[in-house]
Amino acid sequence: MSAPLPPSAPAPFGWRIALGLIGVLVAALTSGINDRVTDITLVDILGIYGLGHDEGTWISSAYAAAEVSAMLLSPWLAVTFSLRRFAIVVTFSFAVLAVIIPFAPNVESLVLLRVLQGLAGGALPPLLMTAALRFLPWHVKLYGLSAYALTATFGPNLAMPLAALWTEGGDWRMVFWQIVPTCLMGAALIAYGLPQDPLRLERFKQLDWRGALLGVAGISMLVIALTQGERLDWFNSPLISTLIAGAIICLPLFLLNEWFHPLPLFKLQLLERRNFAYGIITLCLFLFLTMASGFIPAAYLTEVKGYRPLQTMPTALLIALPQLLLAPLVATVINRNWVDSRYVMATGLALIAIACAGGSLITSEWIRDDFYVLQILHTFGQPMVVVPLLMNATGVIHPMEGPFASSMVNTMRGLFSVVAACTVENFITHREHVHSNTLLDGLASAQPSLPGLLHAPSAHALAERVREQAFVLSFSDAYLALLVIIAVMFVVLLTLPKRAFPPQPPVSP
């Protein structure tokens, strides 16, 4: 992220550094879990604070904008203040803000505290990839990347059970306080295990200030526009129009600045390496597929069957818990020279495609048990995609380029997590409206030939049946749309990446 000056005497890898890396992993997982849990429990939190839906959406939007912005700057700050020192400060700050948030006196202070927590939480995931690329020796590097993959597979799916735990009879403040023990443990392990680099405050003279301002402004405006657009009716809102126009101006200028800046935040030249570009593209598309295993089943069970989070919890646990074994198992398999990771990834995509095809057959008769087979396919398919794509992407990155790669990968991942969630949610909403109108038109035209319809218990019951069927059809459409994304990923897999081999021992001069 600046003049690449490696530590003069790098510490040899051992149990102490391994414990430090575990601390970074715990902190990064905690950040992702906190984000999802607060989103899932937002309705309950709004009720406790006496806030309306419109006010509540700004809490999520502000947090997401701050989180993605922090991912852009975190690796540069970690190199400047030292990875160990910066990781301890942001982890501890994340926990302190979690303690304070439940005592926010009004909505303004609540939004401000969530912005600050978003900055701290967003800074943590990039540190995990930076640390893994820097400290892990070649023979265990893939296992470190499989640990990073848990932030995309294990963490988000564990959020639903935790949300159910604290909203079904528990203390609502635990939604925020639950992260405190893990943050303290993570900070302690980081302090014990990671080596202390010297301060490099002279790097502020080289800081890409223009890129930082353009990047943070563009990303924040885009995230807020995406999360608020549907509620404010997109371009019919002056605010959304202004935000999108600002993002359209700032982001291209940011990329242009990064291309020519001698010490950029984003080293776009890394995209000239085919496998790294492939990893970025695939990761962004993969984030849409996680909606099929997380958001869609939970939304169906909530909207159609009236389930509470505690009742939908098993569908999430079925994916989350096995990842602790499957991610390192996939790393073990592809850590063989005779295993082509592209075939492993293709197999994972095929399993997810089968799950989405099965999900498109959804009917109003489905209950929680009907999702179990689909979730099992996702359980095996997701790590078979994520771990190989990380190996392909980072295999062409040198350790001193780790901060550049971490900034790009995590910023795109954070941004497309928002894009994927908003796209799938808005797609389902629009398709539900279309199917509702179609069903009502069909009922109106068929009513003379359906005398039984005239004896329906009430207009309300009829409206509920129409709403239920409209949602079922929209969820089926969502699964079919995700099949199109999988087809695109197969095309990219067949055309873009070169064969990537596992990390090799360094060649002696």
C-alpha cells in the first residue's frame, strides 16, 4: 500500500503467530455475524426504540456505507500503524461501541454509533486476508484461505440462529452485546500472537488522499442509493437521483486516479493477472448465490408460513456448522498438484445449480423440512466454490502485494453483498406485484364460472391466498434467476482462469 519495505527480521511461523491469526479470524467472523444479526432483528429493535420503518432503514444504510468504506482504507491503515496495533484498536473499538449502542437516547445518536461501529467492523475482514497472505508459510496457506472463506459461508449462516436466540425470549440488548466476549478474545490473541511492526507515519505524506475521498464518497453514495432506492421510488426521488449521479461521477474518477497514482489504494494493475481478475468476478457473482441458501428460504418461511427466526434456525445451522469441517477439507483436497481446482469449483457450482433448480419447484405446501435437501447441496457446494476461487485469485499475489489484494477483494465483496441483497429483495418484491396483479386479473375474469369462489369466507381470506401464491411464484422466479447467474459463472470458469497449482515451496537461489 506504499513503498514495499518488508520487516527487517520477519518472525518465523509458529504456534504464537497461529494464535494471532486465529484472533484475527475470530474478530472478522464477529464483524460479519454482527452485521447480519442486527439486520435480521431490525424490526424488533425498531419496536423497542419506538421507531418507524422509514427511520429504521437509515440505521442499516448508514452501517453498510461505513462498513464498505472502511474495507477500502483498512489495509493501508494497517500497514501504517502496524497490523497488530491497528487490529487490536479496531477490535476493541468494535466491542466498546456494541456496549454503548443499546443506551442511545435518540435515533440520531443511534445512527451515529452504528456508523462508527460500521467503520470498526468493516476494517476487520481485510485484516484477515492481509495477515494470511503475509504470515502463513506455503504449506498451510490454503488452510488460512479456507478460514477466510468461513466469513462468506459460516458467519452469515450462523447469524439467523443467534438472532433467534436473542429475540425469542432473550434480552434484546444481547443482539449488540453478544460480540463483546469474542472481540475481547480476538484482541487478546492478536496482542499475544502477532509481531509488532514499527509505526510508519511517514506514509501519510504518500497517502492517496484524492483516491480516498473519491472512493469513500462514491461507495457511500452508491450503497445508500441502493438500500434506500426502492423505498423512495428510485429516480422519482431527488435524493436518490443525486446520490446515483454522485456515485457515477466519483467512482470512475476514483478508478482513473488509482490507475495512475504511484501508491494507490486499489492497484488496478493486479487485474491484468487473469486469475486475480477471475477471482474478483466470481466472488461478486457468488454473493448472489448465497441468497439462495440464506435469504430466500428464510423469506419464504416468514412470509408464507409465518415462521419466527427460531423456527427457521435449522435451515441456517445445516449450512453453518459443517463449514468448520468442509472448508479445511476442500483445502486439503485442492492442496494436491494432481487436483485441478477448476473441476472442484465446477462441481460446487453444479451442486448449487441443482439446489436452485429444486428450489424453483417450490409450492405453497412446502414447509421447513422440504428445504433440507437443498440446504445440504449448498452446504457442500459453497466451500467447493469459495476456497478454490480464493486459491486461484491469491496464487498470483506476492506477500508484499497482500494489502492491495485485500483492499480490492474485500471492498468488492462488501459492495456486492449490498448489491446482491438489494437486487434479490427488489426482484422478489417486483415479481410479487406482477404475480398478484396476474392472479387477481385471472380471478376476476374466471369468477362467473367459479361459483365456489363466491362462497369464500371473506375477501380478506381470498387476498391472503392470492398474496401467498404470488410470493411462492416470486421465490420460484428468484431461484430461476440465480440459475442464470450460475450459467454465467460456468462460462467465466471455462474461459478466464488458468490452471492454478497449490502454493509451492520457495526456490532456493
